[in-house]
Amino acid sequence: MTARNLPVDAARIAADIEALAEITEPGRPYTRRAFSPLFLKGRAYIEARMKAAGLETRIDAGGNLIGRRPGKNPARGTIMLGSHSDTVPDGGRFDGIAGVIAALEVARSLADQGITLEHDLEIADFLAEEVSIFGVSCIGSRGMTGQLPDAWLARQQDGRTLHQAIIDMGGDANVLAQQSRPDLAGFLELHIEQGPILENERRDIGVVTAIAGITRIEVIVEGRADHAGTTPMGARADALVAASQLVLDIRHAASELSAQSKGHFTATVGEFSIEPNAANVVPSRVRLLIDARAELRQDMLAFQSWLAATAEKLAGAQGVTIAAPVTISDNMPTPGHAGLLDILDKAAEAVGATHRRMASGAGHDTAWIAKVAPAAMIFVPCRQGRSHSADEWAENDDIALGAGVLLHATLAMDEALPLTAD
């Protein structure tokens, strides 16, 4: 099915995404970092397009741009759609942006068809979903829902605190702890998949069952520094050799767990440093930071148990010391609301889109909105699964098809809400 068969305007979607792509740092496509002047320029474009669609615009306390379309019966609450318009450095043509523009297109399509929902409809551009210059992410969605840690506001970068930066974006950092959205009846986010599954399987839509929990684990390996030229090979306590074996073991164990699990699982050693890092010295200390992600909590617990046992065994075999792995951060998986998943399945079928259920290995604003309201996501394919790169690409017809699913789901939500708990 092509986009021209849908009650959305594919050309309008393409024009907005292209216009935002042109708002980028010179020579660094597609870079529009949160809290920067270019980010505000992109925001100004989105706000102008919201106003042109007849939406009432505001910046909330968390620094989120909101476009509102009043419903017939506001007492029934608010249906919210949206994503984010900030980017990672050197890559973000569709990541987040596709979701904001698809949500805006839903509002425009409703206006074109003369449809007014029972619920209020809000289109959200969340502030700083990507890891920001302050080293933290999902600032807007956390801030909207009273989940932004107060300690984060004191973080500083380039002579400015996060507290001040939120104010500079039009928010009110003084009241974030009191923020709540009891009016939210349901939330949906469209996003590019950022993986190859939909493209490889030739599916149009992914209905996201859960956003994987992310756990980061630090492992320190202590050996003994010795002269690299004079210490016999059999008399060394080489921290790097032991750490290297652990990296390989982690890769093997994660691959096995991923193959055996009924859910999504990955584990990656993303940071690795050695001391003293000199060519003629046997390494004495290695630090590893593991990024592990699990759709099912039991998989994460199994991995952590395996890691502790393996580290202890490896230390004995290699003659080094490996302290018990330290969990630096540990976020639980966020399941999509069962009722919304069913609505999304039916919406995909309504527009003739092939679809499958799947997990998200990446974090999203939906994970924070889901803590206060029924929430779910849909994925559209992206070329070769590439993302966070200048090569990131999604076909406009695929985004428009996703927008059509989003529109049908919004209409179904308007009839079905409130939904019962999972």
C-alpha cells in the first residue's frame, strides 16, 4: 500500500522533515543538539507549523513544546502523540523528528476531515530525549511527569546549569518536582526502528511490546604491573589478558541468552580502559563498563548472576583480582500497554500494513510517560537499521504509512479510553 491511499498528506510530512534537516550545524549533518540556538530554531519551525495547523502552543514547565487541539469533552482527558526534535551529534535526520511530524500530521488530517475528538489532543516535542550536554537524557518527559531527579538540575556545562538551561528553553525548573499529568488518557509515539528487523522481514510496522530495561555494570580487574621485557610469561598477573577474556565471555554469554530468550537481550562492553597504558609495562588495572539491555527482567537477573560467577572463576584462573561487579544504573523494562498494543495491531490492519510485535532495545520518552498513563510505540523501518549516523534514512512512504496507523489508532483510542490496567 502506498502513502497516497492514506488519509494523511505524505508530501506535507516530507516537506517538514526536509525543512528540519536543513537546520543543522554547518558540515555536520544532521546536528541540532538540545539547548543550542539551532535547536531553538528547529523548535520555532515546528511551533509555526503547529500554529498553521490550528493548534494552541505552549512550553510546559519541563521545556516541552506542546500543540493542543481541544476536544468536545475535555473532562475525558488528553490523548498525547509525539517524540523529540533534538539530535545526537552528526546524525538525526529521522530519529525523533519522524515521530513529531507524524503526530503533527495526525492533527492536520483530523482538521482536514473536520473531525473533532472527544478528548483533547496534544502533540509533544519533548526536550532533550538524547543524551544532552549535561550527560543525561529524556529531560522533558521526566520533567513533564515529576520524574526528573532534583540533583540533575545542578549539573553544569559551559558555565550553565541544567536548571538555567530549562528556563532558557522556556520551562520552569523551579516546579518540576510538582509536575504531574493526571489528564493523560493515553500516549503513542512513532519512531524509526533503529534496527534491521522490519526491513529484513519486509514488514511495514512494528508494534512495540516493551522498551528494554537498561543496566550498566562496572567491572574492575586488578593485576600487577611488571616489566614487559623481563617478567617471564608464566609469572605475570596481566589484568588486560583477564579482562580481554571476560569481554569475549560476555559476548558469548549474551549471544546464547539472546538466542534462548523469549525476549530481546543484548550486552556490550562499551567502555574499556587500562593502566598504566604503557608499551613496556604489564597492565595492572582494567576498567570495563557493560551496557546490558533486557525486555524480560529475568534475563537481566540471570546475566548479572552469570557475570558475578564468571568474574570470580576467571580471577582465580588468571591470578588477578576481580571485584564483585558494581551496578551503576538499573532501569526496569517498560511494557507497552496491552490495550494500546491491540489498538495498534488493528490500526495497522485497517490501513493494510503488514506488522509484527517486537521490543525496543533503545530508550525512548515513552518509557517515562508510561509510568503515569497508558502508552505504546510503533516503529517504521529504516535503511539497514542505521541510526545515530548521518547515513540514517527512512522512506517517506514508510513514515506516512506509520502516520496513517497513528491516525487510525488515535481515533480508536478516542472511542476506547479509558483503558483498564494491564
